[in-house]
Amino acid sequence: MNRLVLAALALCFMPLPVVAQTSQFKGWAAISRELSTRIAPADEPLDLGEFLPADDMEDLLGTWSTFGTEHTFRNGVPNALNLMIWQVTLSGFANAVGETCKKDRLVLHPRFSETLHTLCKWPDAAAKDEAVLQGFWMGVMGHNAGEDEYIAWRDFFLSEYGGRKPGETIAAMTLAITMNPRFLLHR
């Protein structure tokens, strides 16, 4: 019986394999490329660097580094610091998209620009049209998230931002999309 008790105790105190599911940011270059591909003209990519809180902070947002033959992805695991930098950077970008209603703050792809200018009529019915909202969502998010995410986003803005100013609404819409984990993180 002593052996049975010892075996049971040994099983209780054996270290269990730790399996934690962690996601990493796609990284600075990937996010910049995705946004540029979706909403900017091919010959004029977006410069997200102008929205960084300080120079050279993109290294903290997930970047590839090379040392000899080693090629590693650094600073991609979400933490308080890089999440705050993403928040500040993408807030600046979202505000610039919202300001485009008053002046051309960003150079945009003509198709996305047309959708955005219709959305700039917010809260008019034309801006709340399903095709316009879906065009804006797909323009920024792409196929990174499913229809359920779009519906939650759409319903929130139709109910909570129904009477707000266009620039404020569009900035909030853009930030909600770009801070969505399905946009920022690898799956």
C-alpha cells in the first residue's frame, strides 16, 4: 500500500506540460502593408510611421531581425507597452481617416475614398446603408474577421453613434476595426 500511496503522490506532484495558447501581433510591416494594400493607391502606400508616438518605436510592435543566419520575429507577443503603442498609433491613424471628411488628410484608393465620402454624410441614411458600411468594414478589415464580427461592429455604431458627427464616428469605426484582435494578431 505504501507504494500505491507514493505513486499517487508522485503523480500529483509531477509537473504538467504547460500548453498556453498565445498569439502574436502580425507586426509593424504586415499591418502597414495590409492597410496600404486595402485603402491606399498602389503607387502611394500609407506611412503609418507618421502616427507613431516617437521615432523608431515600430521595433516594439513586432519586427523581423536578422543576425547571421538567424531570422527571428521580435516584440510580437502582446504586452502592456506594445499594446499601448498600437493604441496610440492606430488612434492617430483613425483620427486621420475621420479628418478626411473635412480635408484630404490621406491619399486613398479611389474605391475606398468613394465609400469614405459617402460615410462622411453620417448620420444621413446614405451613410448608414448596408453596402456603405460593409464596404468600409471590408476596406479596412479585409477578410480577417467573420460576418458575426461585422454585424456586432455595424449594430454598435448604428445604435451608439447614430446621431454623432461624421469625423468622430468614422474615427471610432476605424479604431474599432484596427484594434480588433482579428486585425492585429496572427490566428
